[in-house]
Amino acid sequence: MNAIKKRASRACLAWLGAIFCSQWITTAAWAVLPIEHWQAPSGAQVWLVHSPGIPMVDVHVAFDAGRRRDGPEHIGLAQAAALMSSKGVQASEGAPALDENALGEAWADLGASFGAEAGRDSFSYSLRSLTQPELLARAADLAARQMGQPSWPADVWSNERERWAASLREADTRPATVANKALVQALYGDHPYGYQVTPASLARIQPGDLQAWHQRLVLACRAKVSIVGALDRGQAQALVDRLLARLPKRSGADCAPLPPLADAPDLTAAQQLDLSFASAQAQVLLGHVGITRKDPDYLALLVGNHMLGGGGFTSRLTEEVREKRGLTYGVYSYFSPGLNRGAFAISLQTRPDQAAQALQVTRDTLARYVAEGPSEQELRAAKDFLIGSFALRLDSNRKLLGQVAELAWFDLPLNELEDWTARVQALTVEQVRSALQRHVHPERMVTVVLGAQP
């Protein structure tokens, strides 16, 4: 083990040196790195960016096993699986079982990191390791055990569940949490995008549920693997084989994509929820069901929302609600697209006695912006900012991996990143205005006002 630590230390020093020596690389270089894509023998889909600048590799392995697949009886199951993924692995092939502490020590000895995350759509694992062959092989084997042979210790889950439930109860004392829950419930109801974890839903989850979930959804043949680092295609394929080796094996119909979920229905009329809450600030939220990530208008809405409320101090909402009238410190708008239609929403906080005025100004500003669209000057400034800052989304392997993983998850074209700036630059005022009018509906939004003075 000491020899491994020494090799890890030497490789880490080489990595640090490479980082400092590579600072001269222009950010533009990141945008043109080619993306390779193929199907592995296991059925897994692989996306690779060969980035040889530093001797490291970052890997993201995603499955269609996110919160939307929990089911109404086990809301929180995917998040529980992510939490428990680091709590222990089973004994296997002469290797002893490892508890949470032993796993942590093993990763520290390798100078590598590994973790799991449950999102709205996907459940994923992330690995970061040096590419020194022996270290990478050991890291891949340990990750494979953690992915494929979690032990789901019942006593640990019982303790973690109690801590989680306590944190949920504490969160429900915060006005922002209560307001957001009310908005999600009003928008999505029983739709899986509306699933909200509660102490009661956690109480229904048992270790056997975690095991059954894992056997049903975390399959090698359904994996989407994104890799960025100093590996060529052959090395990347060998790494994928090693990482997925211990996952449940399926073939044929068992590997078919899971059936798609229907989208939540559109609202047919405006709705306002006025909620009492003793707080120093009133919470004001407006929203409706928005778009999927693959919607053809995604880019036009990204740029349009930047000018509305996503661009900080340069946005219309900030100018009207904060700068001109001093009604809030910050007001924001956003789209949250996914495999299904995520929400479009606006949020702000204000003094309880100003809530009605802040809400009216927000509504008026939104309606006017959707009707008229942005000015040429606004669009030009938004393009300059978004294009100028785009390289910052690609200036490290980890950031680049995030972009490639999004491309992989949503089955976007391989040239998506390369063509991004040109497509933004080509947008016109009319295209942005038309996209806003198709997808933003000020006349039928849910409004949540919590803590305003009556």
C-alpha cells in the first residue's frame, strides 16, 4: 500500500506541474476538441474527449434511474441509493467487505475520488483518477465494486434516514422551502417531476428496496459513459469494461430503454396561492411548465431568459423591480429543461408590505417583454456576454466533462459544443421573440406569495 501511495504522490506532482505548464493553452482550444462516440460490447454508450494535457481522467456514468423513476410509493429512492453508495461494499472474489471508513481510506490511498448523485432524470457515478496504469486499474476496480456490489447496510441506512428526515423537517421551517414546495405541487401535482421527499416517504424505503432498484435500473447495457482525459479510444474502452464489470448483466428486451414518461399538462388558467408565514421577507414565485432540453427553441430561450432575468444586473426584471423601484435585492428567472418539460419560473424576495407591488411590476415587465421581445441592443449585449463566457464552461477537464455528459444524456449532436457560439450569434430579435411567445405564458401562471402582509 505504501508503494501505491508513493506512485500516487509522484503522479500527482506530475499532474500539478502539468496544470501550471498548461495555463498558456487558449480557451478556444477546448471548444474544438473532437468527441468520439461508440457502443461498447456491453451495450453501454460511450462518449470520449481525448485531452492529453494532464495525466488525469474524469468519468461520468449515467443511468435512467433518477428521481422521476422512484415511483409514488418510494419517493426519495434514487437519492437514498446515492447516499448509501459510499457506505459499504460486499466481499467479493477474495476481497474483503469494506465499510464507509475503509472505502474512504482506499480512495485516499489511490489519490482518486468517486461519488454518486441522483438528479431529477438520471442517477450517476463520477470518477476522477490519475492515468498512471496501475493506479487507474485499481481505481476502476474499486469503483466497479462500489457501483456493482453495494452492501446497503441496514443499520447505517436507519441512521442516515433519521438524519435526512430531521433535515427535511428543519427545511420546512424556512419560507423559501415552503414556497418552492407549493409551486412544484401546483405545477406538477402527481407527475414524477413533482415528487418531493418527506419523512414519511423515507420511512417506507428499506434496504431491500434499494437492492431491487439497483438490480432493475443500474444496468451496464443502459449506461451512458462520458470520459474526458488522457486516454485514447482503446484505453477508454478498457476502462469502461472494467468499470461496468460488476453491474447486473442483461441482454435483449431487458436492455430496451425504459418507457418514456408523459409530460405534465399545461395550465389552463392563472392561479394564485397566498400563504401565511411569519417571516421578515415575503417570497414571490411565478411559474408554469416549460420545455424539454431537446426543444428546438432551447437556445433562443436561453438567450431570451438571460435578458429577462437570468443575466443578473443587466436583466429587465432587475432593472424594473430592483434598480428603478428598490423592491428587492434580487429577482431571477430561469428554465429547468429535462427529458420531460421542466418549469419556467421567476423568483424574488421583498418586504411583506411591498409584495403586491413587486408582484405587479414583475407581471407587467414579463408581459411587456414577451409581447415586444428584446431590443437589438439588448440582444447584442447578451450575445457578447454569453459567447465571451462560453469558454469558461470548457476550461478544465471536469467542466468539459459536464458539457459532454449533458450532450450524451440528451442525445444531442456531437458538434453541439463546436457550433454553439455560431448558433447564438445567428439568433435574431424575431427568433427570440417568437420562441418566448410560444413558450412563456404570462396569462396562465401559478403565483405563490408567502408571508405578505394581508
